[in-house]
Amino acid sequence: MTTLTNHKKAVRAMALHPKENENAFVSASADNINKFSLNPKGEFRHNMLSQQRATINAVAVNEDGVMVTGGDNGSLWFWDWKSGHSFQQAQAIVQPGSLESEAGIYAACYDQTGSRLVTCEADKTIKMWKEDDNATPETHPLNFRPPKEIRRF
């Protein structure tokens, strides 16, 4: 139907938003994360400029609009789907006996509830992540200030 050419580097991951009414998907590469409409033309919506400093190998989105990207350095970044704002970062810890260079995340997906994340990693492990039930705005401040305008490039 169409070919989208909005990336300057190899596209390594993509994910559809699980809600039909969003009708969109994201694609990720070493240069940035792009959001597109899921229509026959694949209209470009906007960039989510990544400061992740890693080649992104994995993307997952849950119904609450929390998107996660996993990098080749083991970094996990959590994003707000609508604004494109990165609100939290985490770092995968390699399995004892593995090299630090085996920290890469190769795949990620949310479970059916959307509250647990499963990652497949270069250190030959599958890790399951869950929300911190004891987190409060005081213990885990987000400092979330959505941008006034979403940048379009």
C-alpha cells in the first residue's frame, strides 16, 4: 500500500497501540521514535525524540498509554503515548556471570492486564517487571510537564 521513509537509521522495532480507537503505531530505530496513523497512507504524526542513547530494539504499549522502549545497552524508558514525554527510566541488570555487554533488550511486551512487562535480553534471560504497588508521588516523583507543542520533523 505504501512505504514509509521517515527514519534515517535501520528500523528495529514497532508496536501497535492496543486500543482500536487510537488507530496508530510507533516505530523505533537508533535515530528516534516515530508515531504514525494506521491508515492506508500511514500518515506521520510526530517524533518522540529519544535521549535514550541506545539503539532501540524493542517497543511495547499498553492500553493505559504507557509505552516502553528497550535498548541495546539494557536501558528501559517509559513514555506517555499521547505527549511523547519520557517520564521514567530503568536499567536491566545482567545475570551473574554475564558480561556487561550482554545487557541488551531484544524484545518486550505487556501481559493481558497491561501492568506487567516481559523482556527478552541478551544475557539469555526473560525478565518480568511489575508496577511498584507502594509507589506514591512522594516516593517516586515524575516531574511530568507535557510539552506545549508536539514537535513535528
